[in-house]
Amino acid sequence: MRPVIAGLPASKIREVANAGLGRSDVLAFWFGESDEATPAAVNQAAVASLHAGETFYSHNLGLPELREALAGYLGDLHVAVAADRIAVTSSGVSALMIASQLLIGPGDEVVAVVPVWPNIVAQPAILGAQIRRVSLQVQDGAWVLDMPTLLAAITPQTRAVLVNAPNNPTGWTLTRDEQLVLLAHCRQTGTWIVADEVYERIYFEPGARAAPSFLDIAEPHDRLVVAHSFSKSFLMTGWRLGWLVLPPGLSSDVAKLIEFNTSCAPVFVQRAGLAAVREADAFVPGLVQRLKTCRDTMIPRLAALPGVSVSTPRGGMYAFFRVAGEDDSLAFAKRLVEEVGLGLAPGIAFGDEAEGWLRWCFASRDPARLVEGVGRLSRALGL
Ligand SMILES: Cc1ncc(COP(=O)(O)O)c(C=O)c1O
């Protein structure tokens, strides 16, 4: 086996979840998904597709009508994007892996803004790249980017910069100005930007339909690949559907990569995705409103606990916080499961930079679960 594979970290979130196996009393907020099921219209589209006998392969890049619909969806949110720049993938994580396979090879230098969902840095590492981690900084309990540090790390030797915003786990979101500075710099160094924008719709700033996207400011021929997912905005984590936005001219090469990875996303899943995109205006704003209620239920209660530092995330679906004196996040997360049946993700799962922090996914149908969870945390802290 290649040594890099042996060196990959096992999921520390799973390690905490395993501590709660077989216990029905655990309130679990450790995984990055809502407890709300997929909208009925989306399910029905998949069922109808199966009944219609759509059980065959599709084009590598996805159903033409889905690619058209995604182009229309992005064009409505951002700027016009031609459908031939879109590749449908079997999940957001697959979209990101294919982006890495397209751009990154052994020995390449890749810069990643961290802490971040671990898959984003594991994928180029699997391909043999050298990862340079640039950490967000904590200021008054909130995670912020020190732009000069990031720019200094991106040189003409940097093949790609990986940036996820709104960020999992911190909720940090790139501002438009930061995007402009980063894009201008990467144009000079010839560096690819791989932008993970899967949480773009889960953004709570008043009046905004989506977080700032690189698509708003880039030219089609910029070295930019944007990764997307149906998981978060459409409550479709288990369906495994995502997509990439590519510069013109790359789709046929990406089609080859998809052929060798999964060949295509299942057609009935793509039909479900098509129904989701068509229903987006009817569905997404309500979901974001529900998630905002969750956030606003959760954060003030957490912040009120003595010793807890937490800031209000502008995007994403996570409260990222720390408790004074609790510096070993894995041990603390396991203790919370064992002692009070509260399931959270340890910060160390997102990198050493986040040691001592905990991630709490607040996406829940029932905000009362969050209140109960904060009560359990408070009990564990002896408050
Ligand atoms: C930042 C980020 N990107 C991508 C994904 C991948 O989503 P999926 O593979 O479910 O489409 C996730 C899932 O948690 C994520 O948090």
C-alpha cells in the first residue's frame, strides 16, 4: 500500500460517534446534516424515474436537462454560466476529488485555508501533493482570514489554493473584497482556485440569496473550479449528488475522469436533483429561515454559558465554540457522549489549528433539541 494512505487520519468524528453506539439517549449533532428529510417532490421525481424504467447509464457529464437547469440556477444567483461548463458528479466530495485529479499531481504544492472539513485536504494528499496549511485566526471568538499570510503562501510554485467558504466548521465566509484580492493574486501566480461553495445558500446576511461566490467576479477562462453539492441546500445528503463549474473547454477531459471514477451519477438521482433545482425558489428560502431560527436559538444560549466562547456564523450550519480549560477536544467530546449523551464533533477532526474547539451542527427540524442539548452541555460543565 502507498504510505500516504496508511498516513491518512481516521475520522475523529466517527471515533466520537462510536463512543455512543447502541445508545438511544444520545442527542447527536456530530455529522454535517440536518435531521429533516428530503422534500417530497424530490423523492417523487426519483420514484417516477424508476417507474419509467430509467435504470441505465447517463452521459458522463450528466443529463443535459439537469446541466441546463443548473446553468439557469447559477445564472439566476450569480452570472450567466454556459451549461457545457457544468459537470454533474456523484456527490460534492466526488466533485472535489475530480477537481483534484484534474489539476493536482504528485509533488505539486497546494495551499489550503484551514481549519476545514478534512476531505478537502485529504484528497490532494492522496494524489501525492504537498499541502501547505494557512490557518484562519481567532479574533474575539471569531475566525478571520489574515490575507497577507495567505497571499504570501501562494507563489508561482503553488498549483492550487483550496478554499471553502462559508466554511465548515468555523462559519467563516470570504467577503467580496477578499475574493477580489485572492483572484487577482492567483491570476498573477498562475494558481488554480478550487472553491468549495457547497454552503453558499446557507447564508444568513439580510437580503442575500447566497454568499459571495467566485463566479460573480471571475472571467470564464480564469483558473477557477467551483464545487457544489445537493446535500445541504436541498437536504439530500444520502443521495450523493453534486456538480462542478469548470472553465470552458475542460468538460471533455472531466468527462473522462468521471468515466473512470463513477461513469455517471444514477439517473433517478439526477431526476431528483432536477426536481430540487426547479423547486429551489420555493424551497431554499424556507430552509434557510429554519436554519436561521436554529442558529439564533442556539448561539445566544451557548454564549451565555460561563467559559464558552462562540461567535455567530454568517453562513453554514455549525456553531464552532470552545470551553475554557477544555483543551483536548477528542477527550471532551467523548466525555460529553458518555456523561450527558451529547454528540458533538471534536475540533481536532478539522486540523490541529482547531484543537480545543467543538463543532455543533445546528440543522434540526426542532430547535427544542438544541435547547435540550445546551442544557446537557451545561450539566456536563457542572453549571
Ligand atoms: C465543506 C464541504 N464540502 C463538501 C461536502 C460534500 O458534500 P457531499 O459529498 O455530501 O455532496 C461537505 C459535506 O459535509 C462539506 O462540508
